[in-house]
Amino acid sequence: MTLRSLLLTAAAALILPQGLGACGKKEGDASPAAAPAAADVAVETAATSPTARTSANPPSETREFRDWTATCDNTNHCVAFGSAHENMGFVLVSLAPGAQARPVVHMGGWGLEDGEGDVYAEIDGRRYAGQNTKMDEEGDVIAFRNPSPQLVHDLGNGSFMALRRGHEQMKVSLGGAAAAFLWIDERQGRLNTPTALIRRGDRPAADVPAAPAAPRVAVAAAVAQNGLVQDDLSPALLAHPKVKECLAETRRGERFEPNVEVSRLAADKLLWSVPCGEGAYNSSQAYFITPADGTSPRPVAFPTAAGSEDTLVNSRYDPRTRTLFAFGKGRGLGDCGRMGVWAWTGERFALLDEKVMPSCTAVPQDLWPTTWRAAT
């Protein structure tokens, strides 16, 4: 067994760090997820939920169905995924909204590198071969960009599935796949149409609703960054209770320079990134906005698909693009957690994109379900 296999096996029961995991709903929950409510005010003074600003969009929602999970974002792009034995691999089905959309299937993982030939799937004795690509030296991904109706049917109705390469085999649970597919069909309005994942019928495909438009975000123009002090917090910031809390969490001498970063948002406005805790593979930052003289600091609350966060993980602001990126890892391998991108509009930080993978099952980051998307 390789070192990666040992790490994966040991981390199979991992719980994501606080603030990183997706808040899903178990199969059978009676009430739908409610859109988070927040006041329509500047983000540095109070969290503004993206959903509150775009009431025309459905809420992002994640549901769990036995061994499968399904996520649909604010534009009804949906993903259903299940895990392989010991969380060493995955099967993932994505489906965009609208009558013309067709499912795309990806499968893969770690642990089949000792076998010969390409990786393929077997469901109830039927073999399915897709486009093989290497995820890394130990992992493989199979893509079915135009899957056959039989493959989609077997994923939803099959009793035994395995990923195989030569003599190597990795079992995959299909328990809950049918319920996950049904939930997506209902969410996207494609039940009883030929486009449904699981419950097809004679209802016209034209009845399937079009995708809700993604909310638009106007990104502020970049401003010059010359003349900034990069390594010294102002007295007002040092006196702020949140900064004192962060200093206790991340003490490097009496202060925590040079880890503090400051950027200019406008001629009269600065953004401060303050270290606020660290672990083996995650470090947290709190953000503050001040006037140009560093007085009157106001903490920034960043909107998320589910609410807001006042600290971010592994984050960095890019003044050239006016965007701030964060990636909270669920474990050091980086195959689970939460990624987010925010843009400065001149008044607030608006959420542009959020992806969440609650299960540590070797899913490549470019396949993670989106929980929020916006257009610029």
C-alpha cells in the first residue's frame, strides 16, 4: 500500500474544519433549505447574503442520500456524487439546467495503479470505458462527456459497481444514487421528461425551465498600490478586540509582522489582512477596512452561499484583479474543503464563485460542486 493510500485510509472519517464543511440535509428532511436573510448593507459592517440580494435565484442546497450527496447551486447547476471503498475514489454526475443539458459523468480515484491497462467501470456485469486521464502518479479519472442512457440508468438502478484495472478492483456504493438523481430531476423541473436522470416520461422536454440567470457583479477598477506600509498594524487595529484575539491565536513576538498584508481599495480606504490562527495545512485570516490613516477599523464579513464568514482560510487579496481567493482544506491532500472568490465592488466584497466538496474521496478540484456562481 502506498503512502497516499495510508493517508487516505487514516482520514476516511475526517470532519471538515469549522466553517469549511457543507451544511447538507439528510434524505427525508421535511422542510426545504431557507435562503439566508441579511440586511442590504456594506459587507464591512454586516454580512450580506448573496441570496438575499438575488431573490430570483433559488437557494444553493446540498442533500445527502445514504452513500450519495447532491448539490445544486443558485443557477440550478447540479452535481450528484458517491464514494468508493474506503473513500479512495468517486463517481460524479453533473447536470446543467435547461432542456438541452445532458449529464456528464466522471469516475476515478487512487489505488488502481498496480493494475494493467485503462481503468473502466463495471455495473452489474456491464463494462463502461470512458476517456482515461491521469490525476497524478497514483490516480486516474474516467470521463464520459456523452454518457449512454444505459450508463445513467445503471448508476441510478444498479446493485453492484466497481472501478477496475486489470486484476485491481475498487467497489463503489450506489446506495442513494437513485434518490439523489430524483432530487435533481425535481429541482431542475425535468421529472417525467425525456431529459430526466431517473424518472423519464412523455412530458415534453420543452417544459423544462431554463437556467436562472447568474447574478451580476460590477468589479471596481484597480488602484495604485505604491507607498503602502506592509508590515505594521496601526494602533487602532492593534486595539481592536478581534485583532487581539487573532494575536493570541497567532503570536510571533509581540506582533505578527511580516504576515500582515495591507492593500489600497481606494485613495481613502485600506484593506488589512491579519493572521488569525494556523494549523498543519490551514492558516486563517481576518480582514479589516480602515481609512487611509489606519483609524476606525471595521471587520469584513464575507458572504457565502450559506451565510457569511468573518475569517477566511488560506486567503489572499489580489489588488490587480480586485479579487480575494480562499481555500480551506478539509485535509492536507486538498481533495475536500471549500474554495471561494470575492470581488471588491467599490462598496463591498461580493461573492463570485464558491465550490464545496464535503467528502474527502479523491475528487479533483475542477470537478467540485459549485454552490454559488456570479457573472461579471
